[in-house]
Amino acid sequence: IIPAICGWFIVMFFPFAIGKLGAMKVVIIVVATQVVASMIWDYFVDGITVTPMKLVSAALAFGSVILGNMES
């Protein structure tokens, strides 16, 4: 039920977020959040440890959020 609620939330508020932030920023934020959520799920539910490569990918994802939010 958790994935269904999260999916509903994303679909319902995507248009509002795109109107406020822009499409690129919203998509980058959603992808970065999914990377972190998947690491949390893997650790607590599946017992998969967090590797340095996963941490680097999360850092790069959030780095792209920061770069995407920079105004030129």
C-alpha cells in the first residue's frame, strides 16, 4: 500500500510542482528522492548494506538537484 500512496501523491502533485519549480527540477528531485528511498528500503527491509557506490550515486543525484536549482 505504501508504493500506491506514494505514486498517487507524486501523480497528483506533479502539475503543481512543475508550475512552481519547472519540469526539470521536479523530475530531478523525484529521481534523487527515489535513489535515497531505495537505499533505505534495501537496508531496512531486504537487509542489503549501503555500499560506497550507492552513496556516491545518491550524492550525484542530489548534486544535480543543486545544480538544477542554480539560476543563471
